[in-house]
Amino acid sequence: MYKVIIVDDEPPVIRNITRAIEKYSTHFEVIGEAYNGAEALKKIALAKPDVIFTDIKMPVMDGILLVKKINELYPDEILPVIISGYQDFNYAKEALKSGVVDYLLKPIDPESISDLFQNLSLKLEKIYSVKSTELLYRTLNSSPIDPDSLSHYLDYKFFAAVIIRSADLTGCLSNSYPIQDLSFIQAIGLPSITESCDVDRFWLVNSKNEQTIILLLGYLQNITPAGVEEAVKVIYNHLSTNFHPLTAVFCSNPVELSALPNLIMNISKKLNLHLILGKNQLLNIAEDSSEVLTLSVLDSSLENKLSTLIQLKSFDSLKDEMTKLFQTWEKQSLPQILIERALKQIIRLIEKNAPLISISTTINTDKQLEEILALSSDYNELSQSVWDIIDDLFQESETSKLKRNSANDLMQKIEEFLKSNLSEPISLQRVCDIFNISQPYLSRQFRTYKNLSFNEYLTNLRINEAKKLMAEQPNMLLKDIAEIVGYQDQYYFSRLFKMVTGVSPSDYRK
């Protein structure tokens, strides 16, 4: 239930609004009343309501000043609603500019108050979603948390966790901010899917990996492991039809909030150990024991053979040996963590045995390897991307120089495309489809030429364009600016803007 405090110096008005709330809303309850703004502030500090209904003209402190104080003390937490008579209608509309979210005209009309409650419910649902997600993010990162906020926004008894990874998520997720854009959540159909499951609430929380997202399920009452598993299977079956390959790892045993960080750590370990290129998987850590992986994939004889080929610059023979390696790994369904380890061993061999390699081309090589492994959908894609890296390491190769010139031209065209289409939904896969290139290749070019991931570059581009619009169009609404730069959810845009720049959009404009 959302909590309401009514502020008016006329007790009959308070009683009428209280009765209207009881009659026309099932999600709001009146928890207090006050007769002026100063008294209301004291009660707000103690009760922490979600909504304030306040008259405009009152003794001691009027409604306009009360609203300003609320927005200063409790930004993005409490929704102020002005109570106004018809004679104050113009004044009430002016009050909207001071941070009032809506107004209620006296005498109260049943239809208008029903519409008002519906509007307030939508706004509060978004606030609760953002606040609870932020609290979960802070919990997972062992950051300090206000106990009052925890009980107010995250009063759930048990939680379950699923970590989902797919190359197709690249460019869809925002790693600059812990909360996912509402449009993305709706686009992948999670709200409708979770409604059919035994789940009281769900949250999507970003991880530090651009291909990974954490799905948390909340339960107000006890839930059995079978109930958790059933819900996860429904969600996995839905998501795996949209994202491929997709690996989801979860624990069917529900835990309390305090145990979530350790649970996420264990699920992450399982995911990293069992991620297999090109394969869909659903794994439950409650059913499997931990395995110890081999420390090395390349034996000494193979290392010596590769070293010799590198020293002799026998590129064709080296490529043949690499092709055999990829074929072997594919047959063995070798976990990606071991493939990454082996490829880094090979890169170290190249650096050791090819002294003409430019230092500038080796700085980001490990990062590039990690990204192409995460983005490759099959071994053919991976092998081509790895060979491109190896080819680039040998800078005296004329074909490598030609490739660099071609890549530079391509990046310029992609930059122009991104800048011209900021208002549109843009994902890494969409750009790849338009320019007929693979995700690993494009990701590597961004890392090489921009020293940023695709997602980091796109976010910076959008925020910088928003800054430019604010400077050139000081009267343009933030909602319109958000949409122009590609964010349909203004609330999400404001939070992301502050995360990137350190200040809110409204403060940036001052």
C-alpha cells in the first residue's frame, strides 16, 4: 500500500479526501494529516509517505513552499499533489512548475480522482522499481544502505538469482548505470512472462560485463526450490528464443537479502567455468558440484611448434595449426575460460618471438581477445577474429596495413551512422547487420580506434549530444531531449546522465 499524508487547514476537506481515497483506490492509505506545511514536514520526516496532498493557502507555511521543501529534502521519493478550488485553478497550474506532479480540484469529482490515482500509481511503480534496484545493486556491491530505505522499498522475504549471458545482449545493456531502461525490459517481454510465474517482483541489475545481466526474483512469502526452478525455466525458455547463444545459471534455493552477494559470486563462478561457445545452457548450481579445470590447454610440444612457426613467419602453417586447435576445442566443447587462457598463451608466444611487433598494437590485445570470445556466436567467427588480431600483430605485413586503412574508413562511416540515428534504438547487432560485419570484428575496431567498447562509445555520444541540446535549446523539455538522443524513459535518462557527468540534467543547465 502506498502511504498518503493530507495537508489542509480545513478538517472537513481532509475528511472528504480521506473518504475519496478509501472509496476510489485500493492501493493508497491515509497515514496522517497536518494543518500547515511546517507541521507536515515534521510528520513526513517520521512517516516517509509516498504521496502528499496539500492545500495551497495555509498558515505558517503554504503549500507551494512545502512542495519546494519536499523536493529539496526527498528528491524523487515523495509525490506532491496540490488541492485546489476552481478559484485557484491558475495558481495550481503554476504550482506544477514548482515540482507538483498533479492537482486535485475541489469539489472532488470521482472520475478525476480515479484518473489521478492511476497516474500516481504508475509514477510510484517506477520510483519503487528504480529505488529497489539501486538498493539491490548496492547490496551486491557491499555498499552502505539506509535501513529505512531498505524497509520502505525492498521489503521482500526471499530472493532468487539468475545470471544471464548472451552475445546478443551487447549494445542493449547500459553498464554506466545499474538499472536497465524500461523500454528494454518491455521489449524482451519480461513483465508479461513473470506475471505468469510464481514471482512477486523481478529486477534486472547490470553486471560489469556488457553481455551479462543479473535477474533477481523477489518473494514476499516462502517459496520452494521447485517453485524457483519452474519460474526460471519459463523465463529461460522465453529469452532463449530471442537471444542465442544464451547461458543462464541460477540457484533454486531461495536466500535472504544478506546472502545475495555470496550467492551471486557462486553463480558467477559457475557461469565462467561452464560457458561454452555457441551453446544454449540452463544450469542450476544447487544440483552440481564444483569442478577443477586444467591449468593449461597447450602442451610444451605444441608451444615449441607454434614458436618455431612464429619465428619463421610461416603464416600459412601457423594458421593451419590454429584451425586444428579450434576444431579440437569445438569437438571437446571446451569452456571459453580455457580457450581464452590458450589464446593468451599464443599471443605471449608471438610477442616473445616476433620482436618487430609494435607496442601500440599489443596494449589492448588481451582486452580484444576477451571481447571477441564474448561476442563470437560460433567457432568460424572466433577463428577469423583471432587470426585478424594475430595478423595485425605483424605490422610489416602489407595486407595488415591495407586492413587498417579499410577499418579506419569503416569506423568513420559507422560514426556518421550513429550520430545521424541517435534517436533510434541502436544495438551492436543492428550496426553489424547494416554494415555486413561480425560483432567481434566491430567490437575490436572500437577497442582499437576508440579505446572504448561500443556501448561506452554510444552512451558518451548520446550524453554529449544531450549536453549540446541543453546549451543550444535552453527551453526544450528534458523529456524531449531524452527522446532525441535515444532514451524513451526520461527518468532513466536523468539517472544515467548524472551517473556519467556527476550532475543531474537540471543542475547541468543552471
